[in-house]
Amino acid sequence: MSKEIDAVEWRSVCPMCSALDVIGDRWSLLIVRDLLIHGKRTYSDFLAFPEKISTNILASRLDLLTRLKLIERINPKGNARNNAFQLTESGKALRTVLEGLGKWAHTHLRDFHGGIAKIS
Amino acid sequence: MSKEIDAVEWRSVCPMCSALDVIGDRWSLLIVRDLLIHGKRTYSDFLAFPEKISTNILASRLDLLTRLKLIERINPKGNARNNAFQLTESGKALRTVLEGLGKWAHTHLRDFHGGIAKIS
DNA sequence: CCGCATCCGTTACGATACTG
DNA sequence: CAGTATCGTAACGGATGCGG
């Protein structure tokens, strides 16, 4: 049976809010982060996150990010096995935002976080 | 009975991930957005969001953001009534991130969003 | 094995009613 | 006005199954 996942529901016309409608969750940007660092990643690469994403969440995020064209399969027609994902131009455009977030956390979350690491 | 809200649970030592542990949800950054624009806002100002945040979510976010020192009450010892919030330095430091997010959405989410508006 | 989908218990969210 | 209590719903998270 074909999976039918609903479209994103936009809460308002504010672009910032629309960004949060899409990537305002705890996992989507971590997937983008990994792709920014490594260029391409497979399903099992993502599963090896130190943050331990579960399989159903990963699958749904990959699907959503694909439909929004932030990521894409490297070999769209190929077999799913060992097929990797990479960022589209839209996904790559998140680099400065992600870097800004990381720097912000590194500077301003220090006092609340015992073992915060260097910026990766 | 006194409200006891747990601390943030940090998934990893990655700063970017820690940022998402804190503001990786659909509402926190919208509160920051409003404070960046208006300087200070009351509880009812936030409730007037076009995105329609509900009262319990708003209260819990304001509490969390306060404990993380991203926002603070203007008159900490005063009565709650008509008491407004403003950003701390940590909160203000999110401006560039927020602006980046807005620009990104405006550019890359156009095709998926019927009525996306100008950058506010 | 790898890439998911499914089941299921738990947690977060969201709408609404209510209190000081 | 500024929250809190309640409760139904949706999302999450872990375990497991299953096709290729």
C-alpha cells in the first residue's frame, strides 16, 4: 500500500514561521547537518547518529525533506539499498543558518550544558 | 501544587544539536522573533500571534526560555499582570539566525507555499 | 544484512474551560 | 489578564517484522 503523507500545514504567511513549519523539530536539521559535513549519507549512516534517531522518525524525515526538495537521492532510479542522500541547493543554503545556530549554542548554552563540545 | 518542569535533556555534546534541544520546536523561535521586532511583549501580545499559540504552550515556552535566560521579565518583582518580557543578550544573539531562517524560507519555500509573505 | 513499515506505549501538543 | 487543569489528539521512540 502506498504511503500517503499529508503536506505541510502552513500556520501563517510569515517566512520565518514557514521555516519552522518545515524544520522546526528536533531532527530535520541534524540530518542536514550531517549532509553538510559528509556530502552524502545513507540510511544507516543517519541511524548511527550519536543522538540515536529511531527508524520510523528517520524514514518520515527523509521523506519530508525529499518532498520539500532539501535533499535528494543520489541515484533516484537505483535500488534503495546503499543508496545515499545528498543536499539540494535549497538544503545547502541552510549552511549559514546551521553554523549560526551552532555558534550561538556554543556561546550561550555553555552554562546549562555540562559537556558541550567544540563546533563540529 | 508547585509546577516542576524538568531541565532540558541534552542528546549529545554537539552544539548544533543542543541548540535544537532548546529551540527545536515550532514555537520558541516565534516568541523570540516577536521580541526582536517589538522589544517587549506581554503574555496577551503573544496570544495574539496570527499562528494562534495556545495558553498552556505559551506558558511552558515562556517558562523554559526564561530558565535558559533567553528572555526575562522586565519587572521581575512586579505583579504578573501586564508584566512584559524582553530578550536577554543571549536571546538577542539569535537575531542573525532568525533573519537567516526567514531569508532561506522566503527563497527556498516559495514553491511549496501559496501565500508566503515578505520578510517581516 | 539494509531499508524501511508497523505496532504500541509514552510523551508533547492543542483547544477549551476554568481560577485568582 | 495571566496563567492552570483537563482531556482528546498527534508526534515521538523503541521493538520488531519483512521484502529485496
